Amino acid sequence: MTSAISVSPATTPVDGLTATVSVDLVQELLQSLSRLCTEAVLDQCLQQAGIVKDFIAKPGARVTHDQLVGLYQHSARATGDEMMGLWSRPIRTGSLKYIMRAVMGAPSIQVALYRFMQFWNLLLDDYRLEFTHSEQVLQMALIPRTRAQSLNRFGHALLLKLTHGIVSWLVGREVPVTSVGFAFARPHFAADYPVLFPAPVAFACAHSHIVFPAELGKLRSSRNAAQVQAFLTRAPRDWIFTASHAHAMPLRVRELLSTDLGRGLDDVSARLHMSPRTLIRKLQAEGQSFQGIKDELRRDLALLYLARNAVSLTAIAEALGFSSTAVFQRAFKHWMGMTPGAYRAAQQTIGRCE
């Protein structure tokens, strides 16, 4: 068993929010912001989000849930664009509030999705949303208005995540998704998408789209106007990462390891009701390994502890199952391109600048 880290429950990372995503996933957001903002404003947004500017340029750099939420919130305010330059026309501050009001009073989720489509089609110039439904599925797709439209991968992902987030908020729980597809080729950071979407994700599709089970369309919202502001204030905290792990075997393994990093392959495979050989094969099919998942979890927990907690490197190394602080330091530098001490110092510098 891995020993528990000596921090209070209030500062321990919450299961489900320990995952990080590659900086490459948000690179197009950063590029959009660099076009909209002066360097000083962008630097301030990064500082307010707790992101070390020099750190994001390093190969393998990762962004935590809190950092991504902070970057969204601070940059949306700084630019006055709730989609931060990801589309050809700015989505002015207040647009999301009126979208929420439009969908909240719908008699069913199917009607809410139709209203969501109508509202966005008043805002977007380069793409339009197309909502279709059948006895089996509900689908929202992004259709280019002309053949020459550029394709912003993060913009497509964010709009599909917003669709899922609003529907989940209306229903009062994270709703299932049948499938997600994108109109761009599989990127090298494709392993990040299961952290966002609770469904299989396909690439090189005719159009970017998200598909829900048809029975969802019959449900209706019990939300009221007083609850809208809380959703807007927290956005995208409650919906940017999925809480579901069932759709991806690496996430199921990670979930078990998050409760005890000392679990071995035999223990985890038994809890998943399969042989170790079967689990290895399933992970290999998704380009993953058991040890790789454990190391990624260690890395992500290290980032969270270094950013959130005044805990010694020795305590962190012990909690993450390293034989010594020196071994932890070498592993962290291999993962992130800097020592844990340098990363923590940079985070503390950000804190003093805020």
C-alpha cells in the first residue's frame, strides 16, 4: 500500500479531477488569444490561471483541470469573447446567458437542443449547427457554411463540450453520449479526448458531431432562472472534463489506481473481472500500458500537489510510491522538462503576481 500524503482532505485532489491534458490540445486556444490580446494581457491570463508561461513551451507540458478552467474564465473576460477568438465572429459577453434562458424553458431536451442550434446559428458565420433526430439518436453536427472554412480543433471540441454540458445541466446529471466525431485527422494528443467526452471518439469524419441516445430527448429540465447564474459563474468547471470512466479502459484502470497507487496488475485486472493478459491486450489496443497509466497518474498528482499544497518533496515522493526524493525528481524532470522544485517555485511566483 502507498502511504497517504500528509495533507488535509480539503486539499487532497478530488478523484475525477486529477487528469491533465496536453498543452497541444489547447494550443489553438493559445494562438487565438495571442491574436486577440496584447502579450501583457495574455501573460496576465496565464498567470491568473496558474499557468507558467515558460513551462507551456516545453515538450510534454500538461494543463490541469483547474488551470484550463481558469484560462477559459480569465481569457473570456479579458477578450469580451465567450469563445475567445475560436470562431470568425466574436461571441460577445452575455451570449451564453441568453442561450441558457432560451433552452431552460424548453418542454423537452429535444426542443432544448433545437433552440440551442437556432441560437448558435445566429452567432456563427463560418459554421452552422445542424440538429437531427431519429428513433435511436439525437445528433448535433457542425457544418461549414463554405468549403474554404478553416478548422479549429479546440473550437470544435469546446462547442461539442458545451452542448454536452448544457444538456447535462438541464437534466441535473452528466448525461451519456453515444459517440463523438471530429472532422480532422487523429492528432498525436488523441488520448486526451476521452478525458473530455464520455464516449468513443472518432476522427476524420465528414463533420464534427456529438450523438446522444434518443430517449434523452423526452426528458425535460427542472432548472429555474435562479440557477442559471451559478452555471455561468462556474463554467466550464462542471462540464469540461467528464466524470465517467466506463467508456475507456485506461480511465477505468486509472480510477482504480487513484484509490491506491500500490495496486499491481493482478489486483487491477481482477477488479475489472478479466485476466492480466486480457487487460494488457485491451490497453495495448488503445496505445497504453499498465505502467504507463500509473506513471501518468503519478505525474498528474505531482502537478496538483506541487501547485496546491505546501507539502515537502519528500512527502510527495513517498505518497506517489517513489523509493526516494531523488528518484521522484528525476522522474518529474523526465516528464515535464524541469525539476519539481523549479515548477513549484514558478507556481509560487505566479501566486505573488496575482
